[in-house]
Amino acid sequence: MYHGDFDWGGLRIAIALLRRVPWRPWRYTAADYRAAVLARPDGPPLTGQPAEALWDQDLQQALLELAVRVEEETVLDVLLSDLV
């Protein structure tokens, strides 16, 4: 299972990791991104060159549409709730 930042750099890190070890997304899909932005729409703007999310065809488009950067720490409570 893997989760990373919802930004272009985060997607690139995820892609590099996916090329080396198999993983499945852990709350790291377009639906998860949309929920995170809805919870915190005032997040920092998304900047940089787009990257493709090989594990979710809709994630890149969601990032382009909403253009809000969501760092992993922002959704920490949600991630930790999965571990209880």
C-alpha cells in the first residue's frame, strides 16, 4: 500500500517507486484527492509540470481541474483512521 502527496512531484515519486516495487494505492486516487480538497479547499495552489498517475486514470485530470496541492500531512487523520 502506498500514499503520497497529491501534487506533481508526489505523482512522480509514486511512479518511480511503482517501477521498482509493486504497490496498491492507499487513499491515493482521484476520489481521495477530491475529498481532501473538499475538506481543505484553501490549500496551496498546484504548480509545476503535470505527471500521469499510472494507477488511476482520473487522478491527473482531477489535479488539473482543482489545482490544489494536498500534502500527505493534511490527510494524516484519515490515513491513521485506517490503522485503528
